[in-house]
Amino acid sequence: MTSFALTDGNNIDLPTTRGLPTHTCSSMDDLISHIDEMADFGIRNQGFFFQDPESEFAHILQERVGLPQIKIKTKNWNKRNQSFQSLLECYFRYIFDSFGSDVEAVFNELKETSMKIGHLNADGSDFVEGGVRIKLSGELENRLKPNFAMKDLPDHIDTHFQFPCMWYQNSLHCHLTSNRYRFDSKSSMKRTFRYATKNFGSLLLTLDYSKEKQNHPLLDGFYDFMTELVDLSNEKVRLNETLYIIPKYPTYTTNHHQDIHVEPHIVIYQHVEKSSLFYFLPILFGLWVQFISEKKEGVSFLPSFYAKCDEAQIGSFGEMTPGDLLIVNPCVSHLVQVPSKNGDAMTLVRAAEMFLELKAN
């Protein structure tokens, strides 16, 4: 499948966008070699993280919109992030005000700026692999078999997490936008899901393993595995002790984003049930889509913009299915969607994050 749904009646086809590179791993050493390779890329290319106040990423955007260079002394990631989110917003408003709905002009602006920053090659071609699919075999496949089926999601959340809990529900106008939806109790979730699950997804079901095991059927063993894996790393990554389960239904979509809620990290996803589509784009391209999708012009603008990206072979796309691992590069943006072909079935994912051991500024 090389398409995803922008709305219920509007699919985005990506016939020439490259697929995800796929490797088969049968041992921990095999797997950590791919993780370390991706970590190396991020450590060598800290300019991909615009929150770094000394990065060319920030300086070039400031110059582009006529702002003086920002000097930030704080090491606090959230404070850095707030400052540079404001800078990105300023840059995207400049593009919006300058070029409006001129897809060609917007595409060329993002392309030229991405080339200056080093996010694209000098000829404008895309060289960053957004995600690597890992097929498991042998000992590794046996070790990571979930041996779990979600029989009653509200009961599971009530037992292992807590209510009230916050979910997201995609807009009918555009699947890239969403609203928060609060479930106050197990019974309220059961009532809602009895009639409609479409476009619902959760990103906030987390357990903290920094102090003790949590007695969770999917995450305890996954945590042990990730801990062993990080110990094999050549001091390139360290584990975020907070792990995730992610339940979601067709056609729940996480808009294009760069994972910056915490410091730069690799994400390891494993699908336990059903599948998800992943669409990776260079950072400015993906975050521009996030920006424009929230405007009334977004739905009419985006098909032509995505077609330009596909024609230029910018980005990569693939579907993840049960059992496989996906290693997500922190140096790109990505969209995630549960495909409509899954019917009413829930997709269930477990995930861990590995922080990059970046050089101190």
C-alpha cells in the first residue's frame, strides 16, 4: 500500500516515493548495530535538531525571516523547544504570507532552505532514511513474540493505567487534525466504543520503569529487552525509562511531527496487533504540512504538495505489520495512520525511546 487518507473521500497516492529499507535480524548484536548506526547519524548531524541554539538550522531560519540570532544559555530542553517552536511558526507564517496557495513556490522555498541547512543534498535529493524496518528471525523473533491479545481495552486501561484518560479523535474535515477526547471512566469508554471507534487513538498510555517493574503483560518483557539492548550499545544511546502502549483505530492519524517532546531520541515501535502506515518527510516539509493542515486552505493545498514531494522522490513510506520492529530516525518528521483496510480492528503498538548521547555544546 502506497497511499493514505487525507479525508474519507480523498486518498493521497505516492507511487514513486521510496519504500522503507528492510533488514533481517536474528540476534541482539544484529539489532543494536542498526540502532547504533542510526544514533551515529544523529550524533554527527546535530544540526537536524533546531532546538540546539548554536545550530545552523536555527540561524538560517532566523536570517530567512529577518530576525537576529537568538542566544539561549539554558540547557533546559523544554525552554529551548518553546523558543524554536516560535521561530518555526514565524518562518511558516512568512511562507504562508509570501506564497499563499502557490504549491510550486512553497515547495521550492522549503527545498532551498532544506538544502542550505543540509537536510537535503546539494542537488535537492533526499538522503535521510526516516525509518528502518527490522524483520525478526531465530532467537530474536522468539524473544519478542508478544503472546498477548487485547480482549477488553477499557478493562486493560483500568487495571494497568488509570481513568480519566485523554485520547485523540481525528477531524472529519482532515485526518491530519484532531481534538482531545476525555474518557472519565471505564464505562464511558465502553459506551463510546460500543457505537464508534473510528478515528480514535491514544498516545498517552505510559508506564515509568525508573523505580520498579509495573506488572504489565506487554511492557515488562519489552523493558527488559530494551535495557539489555542499550547495554550492548557503544555508548551511543540510553533508555528512556518511560514506555508506551499505543492503541488506535482506523483511520486514526498522527500528523507529521518531529519527536521533540523530550531531547533527541530514536523510537523503537513494535506492532502487536494489525498495522500502521508511516510516511517520513524532511523536517521542514513535514512540519510545514502540520502548519498548513490546520488552516482552512490545507485540504485543498496538500494533495498537490504531496504530489510534488512524490515526484521529487522526497520522503519514504511503508506499512508496519505485527512482529516487525521499526527504528525511527530523530532527524526527520513522520506521519502515522491506521489504514482503513483494517476495518473496525484495533491496531496495538508498544514503543520505547532511546536518547542520543549528544556531544555537549
